[in-house]
Amino acid sequence: MRYLHTMVRVKDLEESLNFYCTIFGLEETRRRESEAGRFTLVFLAASKDKDSFNASSAPALELTYNWDQEEYTGGRNFGHLAYEVDDIYETCAKLQAAGITINRPPRDGYMAFIVSPDGISIELLQKGGKLEPAEPWLSMANTGTW
């Protein structure tokens, strides 16, 4: 398993970039805009992490800017922790066997979500790209929120 990023939602992208980059000293490593999803993702890393890793694989802070504004309450501005795993199906089966609910099953062979006992969402991402979709995950419904 490898730590990937922590995601936070921001109300003002430029103000947040000024804080995290100009003042705090993080560096932008990549950016993704989704017209269909109406959001912008900006990944930031500390300079030593950026220098130690390929910039796109450095542990990161993901700023998520939703184009349609909403008021974030109840910790909604904090998104999730993300970890890359060698085999998402094996990892989810192991977690499930330990009594952990798979809130968003890896139906696509790539991404799943679980929630910590304290309500922190944890995203699991398949290393090296998607696996072939497989049961029981393929037909498993989402459970709760994440």
C-alpha cells in the first residue's frame, strides 16, 4: 500500500492556491478540469516530496474546487484519504472479512471507498490501472456515504 493524497474542498481556488503555494510553500504538480463534472482538481506537494518522487506520484494535497458553489458543513470540505493498493479485490475482501463495510465497492476494478471508525472516508485505488470487473463487486450496491 502507498499513501497518495488527502482531498479538501475549497470555496475560492485562487485564494487557496495563494495560501497553499505562495504563502505555505507547496508546489502544484498537476491539474485536472472536468467540464462534465463541473470541478477542478489541483494537486500540490511539498518540494522535498516532489523532488524525491516523480511529481505526479508524490504524496499530495488535492484541492477540489466545485464550480457550483455550496456551503460545506459538518466537515464536508474535508474529502478523503487515498491509498494505492496492489490488488483492490483482495484488499476489499480482507477488509470485509474483518467487518469493514465497503461503502463504494470496486465495481470498475479500480476504485473503492471505506470509512474509518471516526467517519473519515478512505479511497482505495488499484495500482497500475483497472482490473477486469468481477463479482461479487460488480453487482454490489453502494452503502451509506463516504
